[in-house]
Amino acid sequence: MRRILKHSEYQDEMILLFEQGLNYTQIAEHLIEKYNLDIQPTWFRTSVRYFIQNGLTDKEIIKENVSLAKSNQKLQDKNRIKNKAFREEARIENAIVEYNKELIKVLKQNSFKLSKKKYKSIKQNSALVIHLSDLHFNELVNIPNNRYDFNIASQRLYKFAQKIKEIIKLYKIEKVLIANTGDILNSDRRLDELLALSTNRSKATFLAVDILSKFIIDIYENTQVLEINFATTIGNESRITQDNGWIDIVASDNYDVTIHEILKILFRENSDIKFIGGNPLEKLIKIANQNILLIHGHQLGRANSNSIAKVVSKYAKRNIIIDFIIFGHMHECKISDYYARGSSLVGANAYSENALNLSSRASQNIYVLFKDKSRIDIRIDLQHTNSEQCYNIDSELAEYNAKSEQKLKVKSKIIEIVI
């Protein structure tokens, strides 16, 4: 017995068969035979065509609606992620802004007030540039041929100051430029590391300020120097975040800037000690009739003659002649005719020795400049120091859990043949 059913009951199956390649007549005959329908094939073919066309149209509408819904959801997800990132960034920025406002209040209540120099200027034709490169105060190194922590950093800077004072006395120097070319501190820049290590970074910042302020005072009070200028360019390791320049107060997003500005506030009552502002990436300073360019060095790649020439050419186009370029970054001293690269206060560490096959010694440079444009460049070796000769620092602040020594540990075994 043949049964009569609504044609719409077979709409999905009709569409499926049509998509498989059957025509309207074949679909009608197939359904009549399959379901024993009491209907004429010719008439049913017209119904099949109607239901397939309408069904496909509905299917396309549904497909388009689903696609639009997906696009809308994707946009909502992007906006939600963007808003979340903005909120997190805003929270961090607001927290740092408030922290720095309070920090400035505290700093303004304290300062170093040094006695005015009684020396009479003899108008020497020379000046001294003290090059501080890659101090990395909060790095911890403990390998067979080198150790480094805040205490050793203090010893090495103390030894550096004694050598500087000898040079100042020898050449009767009255004007000094302390050129800090960046990376005073190491920095972890991922958000979780930043939040987890913020206390250590704060302690490291104040320890760096403490040591550097004692270094400056030592040179000023124990020599005939009448003026000290302090200039800073930022290093690649000193960034607090991966974004740059979003807080326009003391600690923007860079530890080098932070420490420079804190020192500036602490020495604000001393007109003989000046802090130079300007472009944090490059500083061009004229001293003893010579144009000295300060940069960190990561902009120079391998820092060969070609990269140096490009920098000189850039300034030459502005009708500025560069007499000397000083930088650091590579932790290896190299003094050339027109540029000098300072080493680091750290010396060798596990990463440089085991991963890069580089060996270095702790050292810093000084340059005696004369108005006739001559120059004396001196590398001061600071690898070995006397633990009793140092700047006293807060031992509690110096206790920290630095991670730099964990960058790379390569185990080695010495095989001894006993005879």
C-alpha cells in the first residue's frame, strides 16, 4: 500500500542527494521507490525542485549567519583581550606612577649637601671622561675564575675611583664627565618576572644609587675637581617593559633613567655636580673642545669600522663632526683611534664563557682629553680587588636571589691521572 507524506519531510534528503550529483528527476524517482510514495514522478519532480532551491537558500542564509556570528565573536574576543591587556597595562602604569610620586616625595626630603670647593681654578686645558659601562649591579656570578655581586661591585668601583684620583692629580684636572653608557642593572621584562622580582629590583635600584653616589662623592671630595657632569645613555638590558616611553616621570620604563634621575634629585643642592638630560639613546657632549658621542653599543651590531662610519656620517650630514665615540655592550674592551668600547664591571660569567666562548676581565676606561684635540685613553683593570677597600653598602639590601648565574651551567669533569 502506498502512503502519502508531506514533501517537506524529505527536504534534507533531497538536498543531500542533489549535492551528491543527482538531478531532480532522479531524486523524485529515488524517493518514490524508497518510500513507496503514491505520487506521479513528473509532478513530484516539480516539488523536489521547489524544496531543494528553497532549502539551499535557507542553508546559505544559515551559513552566512553562522559566519557573521563567528566574525562577531572573534571581534568580541579581540576586543576583550585588548581591553584586558589595556587594563593590566594601565594598572601597572598607574601603580608605577603612584609609586614614583611617593618615591619623589621621599627623595626630595633627602639630599647630599657637599661643601663648596675652595680650590682656585688654574684653567687647565684638559678634562677627564670616566666611562662607566655595563655595571650590571644585580648580576650574580660564581664561576672558578670570577665572582661578582654587590660587594665585589663596590670593591671594583672603589678601586676604579682610586686610579681615577691618581690621574686627576697627575694632570691637575678640574672638570670631569662621568659617562654612563647603560646597563646599570639587568632586567627581566616579562610581566610575571617583573611582578615576582619587583622587590629585588627595588633593592637593586637603591643599592646602585648608594654605590654610585659614594663613587661620585669620593671623586669630588678627595680631588681638586671643581665640576662633575653625569650623563646617561640607556642600555638594552635596562628596560623594565618591552614598550618604551610611556611614563614621563622619574622611572619611565628604564632602570638607567631611574637611577640617573634619583641621583639627580639627591645631588640637587650641589651646583658643582650636574646631571645632563636629553636623548636617552644617544648623547653628544662637547668637552675640552671635542665632540664626544655616548651610546650603549647595541645599535652598532658587531661594532666594526663600517658601523662606526655610519654613525659618524649621520652626524656629518648635520654638520657635526664627531671626534670620539664611546660605548659598551659587548663586555670586551677595545680602544681605537676614533672610538673606545668599555668592558663590564662584571667580567666573565657562565653564559659568556660556556655559550659564547668569550673570556673577559672586569675593567673600565678613562679618557684624558685636551683642548688641542689630543687624547690619552686608559683601560683600568679591576678584576682583582681587596675586600677591605670598598664602599660600605647595606648588607640586607644586598641579599637577593639573582637568576643570571642560572642562564647556563655546563658541568665539566677534570680527569686526573695519578702517578
